[in-house]
Amino acid sequence: MFVTPPYHCGVLESAGVWLPLPFVYLAGAVKKAGYEAVIYDAMSRFDNYEDIKRRIEAESPDVVCSTAYTATVVDAIEVLQLAKNINPQTITILGGIHPTFCWDEILTNNEDAVDFVVRGEGEETLPELLDTVFAKGDPAKVAGIAYLDDGRAVATPQRSFIRDLNSLDTAWDLIDWPMYTFRTKDSSTLAVTQTSRGCTQACTFCSQQLFWERKWRARSPESFIAELEFLRDKFGVNVAMITDEVPTLNRNRWERILDLLIERKVGVDILMETRVDDILRDEAIMNKYKEAGIAHIYVGVESGSQDQLDRWGKNIKVEESRRAIELINGADMISETAFVLGMPEETPESIAKTVELAKHYSPDLAFFLAIAPWPYSNLYPEVKDYVATKDYRNYNLVEPVIKPVAMTLDELSQALMRSFRDFYMDKLKHLDALSPFKRDYMVKVTKLLAEHSYLKEQMKGAGESLPSPLTSPPSHAII
């Protein structure tokens, strides 16, 4: 039984309901190995612990697995503890980015809740671990795990990355599809998909380059397109978010994906993230992005200070970020970025300057995030003396964790919220300059932020500023 932790901070759920893709792959792997699997997305259902308790009791699983990044690890462990309370014989397994690096802390402090930690990719490790446990074999022979041995946390040798991503099995049939929707598109069914794994960059604040060891592997374009067509035809998927850190890294492969999307008229709106420099590289084929159905692109700008970008190892120039946003906007695709704030030297003046820069860059969507010092990140030694809380639930990019020298945490939090409001109120003043597609999209997004996100208090006045399409969407709406 795969269970998502019931964690919420009012960010992602404002835009849509996102299925747990890691469980699709892991359930596919254990099914192939002969086990029965259930995916229970407690997070998306907004179920509480009583709901989760009843569901685990009803399923009576032999094994309960959960996954965690830093902000969700506390609740993921609580889910596993709940499973142990119901039946102490239940085998509990935890995976994900945070446990991959912090397995010692997790096992040492939660010996009654967590039996095993899967470190790194789990599709090969999990079936082998289950086979070993049920055969009463020696877990020390299973690569890529950690566990308690005589009360001491130990880790086995790291498992190599999976070479052929095309070979992975998926359990799309275990997904409760009516739950998953993208709120800016009427009658949408939203999939979360993957075309590659990894990141070759060295951003000091990021977990991905550490998890993937700065390596990158990709599925074939044909495999990805066939999956999209299957999801469209079998489950009615008409929006798909690509979760890759850099789906565009290989230019020839990416252009092949775009060509296939166009040639085969896949007809699925694509939401994606990529790097600034890949957008600049692809300036001549932005029309292909649009024709292929790429509707929404996030690029990581992070800062308007070149010194800060260099300090974080971003490997981009300030002027390149602005140009990338211009190219996305020019192709009539939704542009999104984020600015990471809250370093020790942050001040109210530097935050205000960032907001003005964001307006100048003019992305359709901008988010002003509090930097989270993942305890295993390259950044952590630099900022550890300024970390104000060890409560991992706050490490969500919304609640400040680092206390700037010249600001209190409350002052920083209020400044971040004002930044959102100032930026979006400014965007709403310029709706008439947008294309009909973008205008309708922005109206819907602003309404969602005002009603469904952690920003709703700050965005209260925004709803009153929205034009009439808020209540009567124009007929030309695409998303």
C-alpha cells in the first residue's frame, strides 16, 4: 500500500490536483514482481489521520510505503507509525529525497515507525527488498537501502541508476483519475509524466542535482509520446505536467518530441519546467513549442542579482533570464518564474527591489519564495547559523526558515506576502495588453490564488479588481 503524507501548505493545490507519479512507477515495479498494490493519495483527498487509519484498517496491507521531501517527512513518518500502531507486523518503508540523505536521523529517531529507507531510485530496490524480507533473507545484500541493525542505523552500498527508463512499468490503472484536474482548464483530466531523470547543474540550494548526482538519462521520444496517447485515449487526459528538471537538455531529442506532438496531433496541453539557457538556444523553434501544445513554461530565474546567481551556482546571466521570459511570452505561452528570497543579508529594501525587477521581467506568473536550507544541501553550511527552526514542516518555500540579520521572521513573511500582492495587482492593471488566451488564463489564475492558496489573505482585493470574464469566461478560452 502506497500512501502519500497528508501535508498541505497551500501552494500546489491552488492550481490543480497532482497525482503521485513516483507511486505509479513503484506500484508498476512491485506488480511486475508479483505483488498486489494499492495507491492511496491521502494528500490529494485532504484526508486526515482518522481517514488514513480507517483506510489502512480496511486494506490490511502487509507493507505500507510512503515518500517524502523535507517538508513532508514528518507526516510521512506519522503515516508509517499509524500503520505500525494498527498492526506491529506491518512492514514500513520510506523513500524520497529527504530520506535518501537523512536516513540515519530518520531511523535513529523513529525506530518504532520505519523499518527500511529506500535510498535513491526505488523501482529495482523495492521489489528486491520485498523478496528478501518475505524470504527472511539478509537485507544487507540489498543495495540502496538503510535500516536498523542492533539499534544502529546502517546503509548498504548505493545502487546504480536505472539505465533504460523506457523499460519501467507503470500502474496507471491504480490512479483514481476523476480526482486529478488542472483548475484553469474546464473539464480537465491532469496527468503527471516524466520524459527524463536528472540534472547536470550545480545549484547550491537545490536537492535535485544531489539526488541525481548531476547525471541525466532520458526516455525515447517515441516512448513518451506513446504514453501520452495512451493516457489520452484510455483515461481522457487532456493536460499533462512534465516533472523533469530539464526535459530539453538534449536539443535533438527535445525537438523530436515537439515534432511528434505536432505530427501525431496528440492534443494534450503540456505544462513544463526548463532552463533559461535552453529557451535561448531554442529561440528559432519557439513556434514549434506552441504548435506542439506547450502551454505553460517555468524557468528558474531565482534572483535579479548576478552576484547572487553566481553564489548559488546558477550558471546563467541576469539578462538571459529576462530574454528567456520574453521569448516564452512572444510565443503566447504562459511564462512562470520564481525569486528566492530570505538569505541572511536580505532587507526590506532588497525585497522591494526584487519585486520591481520581477515587474520589469514581466513573467505572467511570479512567485516569491523563502529559501529553504535543506539539511543535506551544499548551501546548508553557509546558512546554518541563521536557521531559526528545525521543524521540517516549515521547509516548504512559503514559511521563512532562515532569519535575516536585519529582519525578524515575521517581517520577512509579511514582506514576501506583500511581494505577491504587489506583483499580481500590477499584472491585473495590464490585462488589456495580453492575448485573449493569456488574459483569460491570468484571470482564472488570480482567482485561484485569491480563493484557494496560502496567498488568499494577501490577494483578497485582487478578486475585486478582476474584469467580467471572471464570472463569464470568454468563448475563446483555451485553458
